Amino acid sequence: MNRRQTAVLLIFCALALAAGAYILLSDTPKDEYVHREAVKPPPEDVKAPAWVDSGQTPEPDYSPAQAKAQNATPVPPKKQSEYVPQVIEVKEDSVVTLSFVEALSNFFLARFVPADTSGISTTGVNAKSVNMHFGQELTGFSVPGDDIRAARKAVLDYAFTPSMLKTLEQIYSPAFMAYLVDSATTEDREYTVGMEKEIRPLTNAETSEMLRLNANVLKQTASIFRIISNDPTITELAGKYLRSSKAVERANGQLQTAIADEKDTTKAGQRLKQAILQRERVKNSIVSRIKRNCPGCSSSDAFYTAQWAYRRVLGEPKKHLPTFKTAAEVLDKMSNRFLQEAAKLK
């Protein structure tokens, strides 16, 4: 029985082998393309790599990389550009010190009112406010003595000359502009916005607006200075105005005396009226001469500056009037600096 089973298995294996051989050795169908190519022997000069015989020796590769380095970290979207503080070396003047630059910057910022919902910003800087503030405080000026009037005259005699104005502009303008913009954009200050008080730095847009507004103030003041330097009649009229004002005071005193003595006040009243009219005519002449060449200038600024100029040129107009032309040039340069910085911050 076992022999019979073994024989059957042998016969089955033989049949399987025969079927496989038939499949492998059968001809390819006529409709099927077969590409055959004779195998060529390799060329005689072909050699194995050197490392096959000598072995591999790893060597470092110091050749420069051809691919550029890339930062896989996503770049965040650009935010409002930030002002980068500048480091500026300044040769400090002995009378007009660097503290004046800081005080002037603080003065500009303290008088700026950012826009509220109305969208209107304002500045309180003008010729009168600057003169009143620094004429009383003398912040940043190194002068001896306790007499404020004498000290103020000493500062003006020293600084308000063509050569000194140019010198101060050259050594302080870059530092002043850098300090002003840096302080505005980085320091917390109290600002009035509408009906609210806010303690914060100014935004770039607000700083740009502050610079633009004050550039206009500087430009108009420069125009008034230039007009005064070219028209000596203006300072002459300013002197006449002061004399007319004293005439008004005298006429008013006479009227008050007549009233106190219960006398007829008709003549005294007429004298006072005429004195006032004369004073106002002189004032209008001053303002009209300035606004003729500077229509956009404020009447109050024009009149105040003319009075200030009269005190500076008193007794020596030919000597001092040319200084106003230099002052106009300096203010024009400052105005242009303000506008340039304003454009950078938009």
C-alpha cells in the first residue's frame, strides 16, 4: 500500500514538472514583439575603482556650499515700522547747552494735541510761546547771575548772531531731530485726545503729523524773519506802536482823573479815542506789511514777532537786521528736516 502511494506521488510530480517546462519553453505569440540583443563583453580597459584595491579613506570636504541657506521659520507680516534711535556725537556749546536741545524737544511734544475722532491734530508752538517759555525759564542756557533780564540779554547777545546761529544749527540739528523723534515714539507722556487724557508714546502716524504741523510753524516764522530783515520800516513801525501805546495810557489816565474830579470828560474821552485809533492804525500797518508777502502767516504771530524784532535791533538796525535773514535760513533748514522725518514715519 505504501509503495503504491509513493508511486502515485512520483507520477504526479513528474506531470507537474512537464507542465511547467511546457509553459516556459513554449514559443512567444506571433502578435507580441520581443526585442533581443546580443550581450557584449565589457571593454578591456575598464578597471575597478581604486578603493576596491586600496580601501576607502574618508576625507573632509571644505569646498563652499553652492546652495543658499534658508530660514525655515515663517517670516511674520510686517508691522508698523519702528523708529531706530540714533547715536550722535555732539560737541556741546558752553552757553547753549545740550540740555536746551532736550528742553526744546519736550516743549514741542508738550504742546502737541493728537487727533481725536474729528481727525484734527493741533500744535501750540509759535514764536510767542517759545519766547515766553525759554525767556522766563532759560532752560538749557548756562549764564551767570540771578537777574533774569540781564541773563536773557546775555543769551541773545551771544546766540542771536549770524555766525552763532549757523554754528548752533550745525552742531545741534541732527541731535535735536533724533531726540525729538525718539522721545515721541518711545516715551510715555500725557496727551489730551478729545476729552480724555492718555499716557502713552505717540504712534508713527501721530509723530509724523506733529512734525508736519511744526514744520509749517517753522516755515512761517522763517518767512516773517525774512520779511523783517528786508523791510526796516516794520521795526520802525513797531517802535511807533510802543509810543502810541504809551499815548493811550496817558490819555486814559487823563480821562480817569477827569472822572475822579467830576469834571467834563468830553475832551479827555476824545483824546483817548484818537490815541487808540492811532495805535491800531500802526498795528494794522505792521501786520499788513508782513502778510503782504506771507498771506498764510498768523496776524498775531506777525505782530508779536515784529515787536520782538524791534527790541533786538533797537538803536542798531543795520547791525542786527541781517541776523534775521540768517535766522530765516536756519528755520527753513529745520522745517525741511521736520518734513523729511515726517515722510519717513508715514
